[in-house]
Amino acid sequence: MENQRNNSQNQEVDLAIISVKIKKYISRVNDSFFDGILFLKRNIIWLLIILVAGGALGYYMDQGEKPYEHKLIVVPNFQSVDYLYETVDLLNKKVQEGDREFLNEVGIDKKIVEIEVEPVVEIYDFIDDEDDRNRIKFEVFRVIAENGKMEETLEDMPTARNYGRHTITITTRGTSTKENVTEPILNYLNSDSYFKEIQTKYKERLNAEIAANKVSIEHIDGVFEGLSNKIEGANKLVYYNNNTELDELVKAKNRLLEKQNENMVNLVNYSDIIKNIGTTINGKKKSLTAGRMKIIIPILFFFLFVGITMFISYYKRQTNKRKQFTA
């Protein structure tokens, strides 16, 4: 009984202590709130001036030239992915540095404020192939996915070099045109002498392969025509079903036709080192601050004023304390 009485008394004491602490906390909150009201009352004129000035400045900033984005979807040929990324990085650094001599030589508009490049992530196209190399790639990605790092890996720079398409994003102050923004950058990217020589070799080899495949297809067609003449009047259905060599010729012709289609597409792409396959210009760049500076600036000025005032007050209090100790 005595232990129960003691426990009850201890609980009552604990509740009383907690109640006192809560009351003190509420009192401090109430004092802080009232101090805030007094602060606003003392500085109402300054605060109004700051808010009006901040609103005017923000409105002026909102009326300025807004940022616009221009996008190029490109295909880097002849293993020029590294060249693409390094050259775009160089151009962006020159823009950030304001190297007008270099930029004027390239023909880059002074409105440009940033140039970036990133891969177009197309994982299904990346692994949708039957050859051994891409089967290995698929196995690598399967292992990465099982380890929970797929998204990070897909956007990683070493992985980006394996994608076929990439997006160049150009940001300008205000609107612009293809002639002033995208074309000078593409011309510069396609002016490298080394890759121009590689381009010539690739096109020569591709044209030779197209010509050889054309001859092979014609030979297969000739074989079909010869066989058709030989079995004229015979049971063609039985002959075709029993002739595995003929079946292999059909498969070979289909493979050659698929390769010819692929080569014809490559021939179009090989017209440039960095082939532009899509352009969009003058898209408004999304930004948290765009059109909102008339609100952001006054709020920023308000908190800056409050911070400075509190620091001055704190400094004065600490100075007075030290004066009292030394007195």
C-alpha cells in the first residue's frame, strides 16, 4: 500500500512538473508573438518601403527577356559520342566565360546563355537485338536492375555513350531563330577534320557493301529463276518442301534485304558527323522563379531586413552585458 501511495505521489509530481513546463513554453510563444507585433509596429514604415521597392524591382525583372530553350535531337556517327559531349562542354564553357572572340568566330549568338547535351534514354532499343554483343549488354543491365541501380546506371555517362540519340539543349535570353542558334552549333560540330576523313571511309565502305549485297540478291534471284525453269512441269510443292538449300537461300535473301534497308538508313545518317534528326525552337524554359520575381524579391527583402535587425539587436545586447561585467 505504501509503495502504491508513493508511486501515485511521484506521478502527481511528474504531471505537475510537465504542466509547469507547458505553461512556460506557451508563455514564451505568446511573448515571442507579441514581440513580433511590436517589431512590426516599430518598423512599419521601413517594411512598407522595402516591400514596395522589392515589388517594383521584381516587376522590372519579370518584364526582362525570359529564358527560352531550343532542342536538337542528334545521332553521333562514326563513334563520335565522346567528341560530341566534349565539344558541347567546350562551347558551354566559352559561353559561361563570355569569350566573344571565340564565339563570334564560331557564329554563336550572344543571346545564348547555356548549352547542354544528354542522352535520349531508350533502353528497349538498346537491348532489342539478337547479336552476341547486345545479348551481353542485356545481361549486364539485368544484373544492374537486380541490384536496384538501374535508373542511376541508365543516366550515367559511360552508359550514355551507348545510346543512339542525344539531345542538345540551348538556352537563350528571349526568342531566336535556327540560323542564329542551332545551325552555327551544328556547323561547328560537323567541321572536325578527323571525323570528316572517317566519314569518307565509312561512306565508301557502306556504298561498297550496298553494291555487293545488291549483286548477291541478284544472284539469289537468278538461282530461283533457274530452279523454277528446271522444275517446270514437276511437282513444285514436293520439291520445295524437300529442298533445304532453297530454304536457306530464302533466309539469306531476307537477311540481305534487311541489311540493305539498314544500310540505306545509315547512308542518310552518314551525311553528317553529328546528324540532326529533329529540332524545336523557342520553347519557354520552365523555372520556379519565372514571372514570380515580383513576389519573391519583396519576401527576400523582408527576411533580409528582419535578419539584419535581429543581428543588430543581438549585438547590442551582448555589448551591454560585457559593459555591465566590466563596470
